Amino acid sequence: MSAFPAALQADFPAFRVLLRALGETRLIDSKSEASRIEPGQAALMACRGSVRSWRCLFVTVHGAASLPLSDFLESLHSTTVAGDALAALGEKIRHPGGEARLAMLEISAEEAEEEVDQEELRRIMGRRYRAVKADSGRPLLTLGACVGGLPPLIHLGAEGLTLPIRSWVPAGLTERWRPLCQTIECRPGDRMLLHSEARGEHSLRSFHDLLKKSPEDWTLPEGIAAGMELRFEDGAT
């Protein structure tokens, strides 16, 4: 077992997914009694759609109105693709005058006998997550990410720190809002980090520099209140 302090864990035949809430993020699970998410609060929730599918939702609420937790859970458990599920959520948020900065990360663990056509993966971006074979013979993981309003998603992998998807407009601000979606390739040992915006004069650049220097030993710095971490490991670990 990994020493990573996971709040949630999902095991698949070829890999393991570990998820934890950071800072002031509230983990929403079956024991949670909250019915709404208040302005200034951050929440993290996850679910398994089947033996081979899994998704998580990280959200920070802004504006003057609190938002029903049930709307976010409905989006999380929706059988539609992540981009469509978040677009429907955006309409619900807009009507009470709310604003949410959020990201949904979606995993579908369909193992392939041969390498998956990357153009096909891009065509269904934001929907599928497959284990395919990299040149090294190790699993190559493909993650669908749909985002809106948060600072860029951070990918820590063999190539160091990258920002595979940029920030986007928060949900609730515009009519017919849709999230920005992207497919991201990962390998066991990679990490994905999401966090709330920096407060005051604190710079995201300095946070990124900190991660580059010490990717395995870090905490959210002063000025960043909430976040989440997603880690991928070999299933045999």
C-alpha cells in the first residue's frame, strides 16, 4: 500500500487512483450532513459509475448565494459525459445568481490490447480514461478534465510541472455556459493538483516554483485556501 494519505481510493486492474482534499476543502461523502455549499467554501466529492469508471468534482462557491449540494451531486452522478453534466449544472447555478469555479476529472478504465488512436481520444475528450501501452510497456493513462474558473490544473510527471489545460470562465456567469475540456496523458507516479485562486499578493508562479523544487514534499502555501490532489499508481503497488 502507498504511504500517500488518501481520503478516497479507487482500485482498477492495472492501476490505483488516490484522492485527497487539501487545505480548507470539505470532503463530501455518505456521512456528510451539509445540504448547501456556502460562498467561500470549497468541496470535493467523488463516485464510481461502475467497476471500470470513476469521477470526482472539485468546486469553490462564490457570489452572494449559497448553492444546493444536491445540484452538484446530481452532476457528479449524471450518466452523461462530464462536459454536458457541468453545462447543465451551470444553468442551475446561474438562476439563483450563484457562481462556481469547478473541475470534473473523469476516469473510464477500459484496458486496450493495443495502443489507442490519440485522435479518437481527442474526439471524445472529457469523457474517457483508458489504460493503454506506452513504449516502455507500462500503462499510459488518459484523463478527461473539464474545468471552469479555477487556476490551471497542475500535472506533475516525468517531464516535470506542466499546465495541460488553461483557466476558463466560472459556471453561473453566462448563459449557455460550457466548461473547457481536455484529454491528458498520465503514467503511474503522476499527480494532478487543483486549487483555489491565490489571495492578495501571493503569486501562483512562486507556488509552481515551489512544486518544481520539491514535488514530493509540499503543502498549500499561504494565500491558497483549498485544493485537491489526485495520484496514479501501478495496480501492483
